[in-house]
Amino acid sequence: MKNKIFDIFNLHEGEDDKARTLERVTKEINFTGANIWILACAILVASVGLNVNSAAVIIGAMLISPLMGPIVGAGFALGIYDFDLLKTSLRNLAIATIVSLAVSTLYFFLSPFKDVQSELLARTTPNIYDILIAFFGGIVGAIAITRVEKGNPIPGVAIATALMPPLCTAGYGLATANWAYFLGAFYLYCINCVFIGIATFAIIKFLKYPAKKMVNPTQQKRVRQVITWLTIIMLLPSSYLAYNLYREQEFRKRTEQFLDREFTQKGDVIVYRKTYVGKKPKRVELAFLSQRFEPEEIAALNAKLEKAVDERVELVIRQDSTDRLTALKGDIMNEIKHTTLLNTSKDVKIASLQQQITSNTFETKQILSEAEALFPTIAAMSIANHSFTQANDSTFAETVVIIDINGAFSNTERSRFSNWLTKRLAVKKISVYTR
């Protein structure tokens, strides 16, 4: 059983030749020629995607980006203690970062659309969950590059670890002089770089890649210390941001529960609500359709809200003058009436169409069966009500019958058929046409 479990989790199964893997990793480090052009184009594509808030475009840019090369190379170099390769990887990563920032900054500086979209905003507040994504994504990537068959993980790792969007967001922060966005996005980029590298280092050590040269215990200890300090430096701020995110979500949830309990369930209609979590203290603004509150009532509600959310918060209830409140109520009632009229108009139109369909429906199959018994030469039949417009713009309705004849059909038979069908359909007049 132990051997079977070992075989299931054996990473050496399907592993490529170590020398060939190292050669491939080394080739993908350099940022010259085609790689630098691909990077610049990928940055432009990602910047456009962030600008127009298109997730599909951003994913496409991540797939074509060559940024993973020097990051994986740095982790690989640490794993085999190849400090020349480490210097080369870090130098190329610095070049790629500078080029990416320059291209994205130039794009956002020239772009007329500088509104902050949700895709861009999502890259400005990293937290510990981004560390988990980068680390485990890096593990998958490191395992994939050491396999003979690379398979599907590589594109997935490029998407999951998301190196391009944070760099483009940092470029947006530089172009608009929004330093909070720049620092947040660049910190996310650093998180991804560091923990992809650490994950690669861990896999290389686990697979026991041979060191390029003999290193003394002091150098090995120094490498471990560098990795430990990098991990701590990245973990502390992201943990703090993750805690703030948790507190913010809890605040919003408890606030919604309070509003539902104190107002909605009692029949009070809230027409406006806005929560400000970035302020000290946090603030909740409300406006009601008809309910008005005295200052003492607002103070009491504020105390209840603080108890519900377990922190300092300011409750603001917007209560303008009676005239403005009446105008607001009038606008809302007019909108309700307009919606009701639209719905009524649609209902009338649907009823009219249904009536037309009903009035234009005959039991054609049954009537044809009866007609064939009386007039054997009739082979097919179509019956419909038609509306005719005359030259004087007046209209009249008439039942029109079109029949297919298989053989002779005299005028006498046509007249008999017409009289019979008029009585059968209970209509005043019909027109019979032969096709």
C-alpha cells in the first residue's frame, strides 16, 4: 500500500531529462529580439483590455506574454545555486518590467478613456489570497516545465498567476499620477514574481536537481535567509490587506442585516443607500420614500447600528425640504405609472394578437376531410380570414378559401361547395379560389 501511494504521488514519473530542462529554461530567460516585441504587444493588448473592461482580451494578453521565463529562471537558478543564471534572470526580469511599465504608461497617458473599470480596480488591492494563487500556480508551472509532456497546465498558470494586468494597472497609476493604484498594483506584481520563484525553487529542490557547483553551508544558509525574508516581506502587508477585506465584507453584511431588520421588514422604503468604508469612521447614507426621522431618532438608530456592526460608524439620513421630498415622490410615482401604462399597452397588444390568431384559425384538417367526402376532386385546402383595403381607404374582412383540384370541378360544384362551406364555417360570405 505504501508503494502504491508513493507511485501515485511520485513526481519523478514522466520527468524530462534535467539537463534538457535547464537548457530550455535558460533559453526562455532572455528578452531580446522577438521576445521584447511580443512583450510590448502583449502589454498593449492587456492595457486595452483593462481600458475597455474586457476580461477576454486580458486573458488573451496573459497567454501570449513571455514574462514567466525570467521568473521561473530565477527560481530555477536558486534551486541549483547557479548565481550567474540568477543574475541573468533578474536582469532580464528588470528589463521586461521597465519595458512593460513604459509601454502601459504611454498607452494610458495617450488614451482618452481614463475611467477606472472593475477589471483595473481589482488589481489595486492585493491580499494573502493572491499569494496562495501565485505560489500554487507557480508549483503547477514548475512541475509542468520539468515534464516530458508539457500538457495543458502552462496556459492555465499564465492566466491564474496574472503577471500582465498588475503591470498595466501600475502603468495606469503612473499615467494618471494615482500613486495608490501604482503601489497596490506593483505590489501585486511583486507578489506574483516572488512566489512563483519560490514555488519553482521548492520543486527544483524536491526533484533534487544537481547544483551547478559546490556551495558551502554559509551560502546555502544565505539563500534560505533571503527566501525567508522575501516571504515575510510579502506576507505581512498582504495579510493585513486580507484582514481589512474581511472586516469590510463583515461590515457590509451586518449593515445590510441591520437595514433589513430596522426598516425593510417594517415597511419603510429605502430609495437610496450608500456605504463608505474607506472613511474614518465608516459612514452609511440613506434616503427614504416617505419616512422622516427626528434628530433624536437618528441618534438612537446610529447607536443601534454601531452595536450591530461592533465598530464606530456614522449614520446619515438624507431628509431634504418638503418640496424636494414631494418632487422626489412625484418622480417615483410617475415612473411607476409610466411602467404600468407600458405593461397595460403590451397586455392589450398581446390580447389583440391572440384574438387575431383565434379568429384566423379554422379546423382545416377536419373540414378537408368532410369536403373530400362531398367533393372527391378536392385534394388540398387552405382557409384564412383576410382584411382588404379599398380605394377610398375603407376596409372589409372576408374569408378566403384556396383549394387544389385533382380532376374536373364544374361551376355548379364550385357553387355547391361555396354554399356548403359558408354554412359550415358560419360566415356571411366566402371567396373560393382554385390553385
